[in-house]
Amino acid sequence: MSELGELLTAVAQGKAKPVYLIEGDEYLARGAARELSQALVPEKDRALNLVTLDAGAGAREVVSHLVTIAMFAAPKAVVVEGADAFAEEVDAERELARARELWQGKRQRDAARRLLKLVRGAGWGAADLAFGARGAPAAAKWRKEIGAAPDESDKGWLSELSSWAEEQRLSAPPHDLEALVTAVERGLPPRTHLILVAESLPPKHPLVRLASTIGAHLRRRAERRGRGIEALDISEVVAEALRPHGKKLARDAELELKQRLGDDLRLIAAELEKLAVHAGERAQISRADVEAVVAPVREEEFFALGEAVSEGDLGRALQLFHDELRRKANATAVALPFLGGVAGALRRSLADHARYSTLPAARGARELRYDEFQRGVFPDVEAELSGKGQKVPNPYVAYLGYRRARRRPRSHWRRALVLCAEADAALKSGADQRLLIERLLTEVCA
């Protein structure tokens, strides 16, 4: 496995490889591909000799760019993003998210091709992509046939994509990975380089083999030294974003940034740029800067609260409450919204208990494994919620609800909701908000 610095040094010494595979976190992998391509192709030649395209275009289109001789005998690089699409089995959730990103980035053709390739196995075409339209596949069918379903918020752009793809008469690119592999094995034109960017490809994939034998294989990931978000190593992102500004990030500011943004490295980098401007002449960005500029957007906090309350994890629930108090330094601004989060988690748990107690496949004496739940129980859950016009949860989230339903009686969830109602009345009557929420969590998680 190579390091980026070694590869850049080799390029500077005239020892560039014909093919590079960069795997890992999207932000870091794309950043490495950008550095590598800019090292390979001089700035004056990039307009003609640096090509970036999405793997959804298909292997044959990639080959057509590779075999076209570079202008003016200058080095040429073809950067292929989203190369996970070349795997036989793809992560449908990730492919759908990638298509959404491409469409929002005004790369309509790449987005349409990627989605058409994803749904090809189900025999679907452009018209079937108009999620929510009359006659188009519903969420349950997406999950059954494709392995993932769009959200309600996806209806707008999917409708636009479907219409655009039909107007352009687009269809899924053919299965033609062999054409790309053969072209690279035969030898690319002189000073022509292929850079593949993927989150992850199977170890025995032909492109991994090619990169390992005649090219270079690089992994770029933010390491985690533990389970919590505080263990995420973002030092490389911080250095890349702040070095041009000559600034550093204080340790407590880094922790606060991760608490607010989670592990979205691209979002972290964007917020660091704002923080550098906000800090002005100061050389170090402080925690106060983060609190003033960065809005908390960690969606997993909502999931974490629900999980802690539903699992009876008092320590985690109290930690989340104290984190909110620390961020806002005002119990009045925290207590009622936090109470709403607790009550919402309890209502979901009560609904899960009612649902799974009526499904024969979920009422056995033995707790099902996740794969057994997916096969035997989740299709019934999906059909029930789809029939009611409700959002279908991720299968694993549904499985967690099933496990909780088995481990606590219905009376526990009913009593906990009564406690929430009593706490709400007490809060509105002037009770000490911090003590009240702490007592509620202690009783609910007991």
C-alpha cells in the first residue's frame, strides 16, 4: 500500500504509474486524486488534458478518453470518481446518495447513468425513476428489487431526472468492465494515466489487481481510535483547510467541532474555512469561535438519544443531556426540546412493541438474528407502513426496535410516557429544569 507523499515524489521524479486506485473516505480520496492529477498534468495543459468523469458513464466511455492521444504531447490524466459502480454488487444506499449528489451538482448525465445502472437488474428504465409518480415503483418495491428506497424528499429531483433521462433517451451503460481492464493491460498511450476513486472495492476486484500489479493502490481514511465521535482523527482535514490561512485549531475547539458536525469530513472542511475567516488576525481558532459560527447538525444525536432511552442506558442519556447544556449554557433552551426527544423515543418503542406483538414471525420464543429478521419479519413491517403511507425505516433500525420490544414489557413504555407527561407539566409550572430532566432519565432508564 502506497502513501500519497511517496506517489507525488515519484511523479516529480518522472516515475509516474499508468493506473492509480484511491480508496477511502470520499473527501480524503477526492482530495488525494486532485493532488495527484495536478502533479501529473501541468496547469497550462489541464483544460484539455485533465478529464474528470463519474463511473456511471460506463467503462467504454472511460476507455475512449484513455485511448485519445493527449494534445501537444503533454501528460494526460483521466480521473474516474465513484468507481465503486464497477463492482458486481454495489451498496444501493450509497449509489442512490451518489446519484443525488451528482444531480444537485448539475451533473445530470452522470446522475442519470448511475441510477439507470443501479436499477438495470430490476428491468427498470428512465420512467421508473420518477419516485412518487403514478405507476412508478413505490418504496417497498425499491427496497425489494434494488435494496434501498428513496426518501419523500427525493421525489422532486427524481421526477426531474426521470423526465430528463427520457428526453435524452438515456439507458444504462453496458456491463463492460472487461473493456477497461483490457485497455489498461495492453498499455495506455505514453504519459496517459488513469486515477480511480472509490470508497471501497472488493479485494479481488480486477481494478484492485491492476492497481496492485502495474500501478499504485492508496487508502485514505480518517482513523478512529475508539467508538465515540471524539476518537475521530481529523488532523489531516484540519491541516489542509487551515494551513493556507496560517492558523491552528485548539484541542477543545476540535472536539466541539466534531460534536456539532459528526464525521462528515467535507462539511468539517467547509466550516473550517468559515472559522479561519471569523478568527481574523488570531493564530488559533478557539472553542468560542466554533460555538459562535458552527450550528449543530449531527443527525446521529437524535438517534443516539432514542437509542440510549430505549436501551435503558442512563449514563449515555445523561451525557447527551449534559452535552446540550454545555453547548447552550441555558437549561431553559434545552429542557423542553430534550423532553420532546425522550417522549418521541418512548412513543416509537411503544409502537414497536404493539407492532411486533401482532406479527407471528416476531413472536417466537427465540430472539431472531438480523438476517432472520430481514427475511422473515421486515417484509411485513415494510408492507404495513407502506400501506399506511408512513416512512419505512432502515432494516437495521427496525431490527433494533424489534429487539427492544422483546426485552421490555408494554407496561414499561406506557409508564415512561406518563412520567414524560408529568415532567412536561412540572416544567411549565416552574420546576428546576436540570434536576427534573435528570430525575426523569433516571426513572425512564431504570
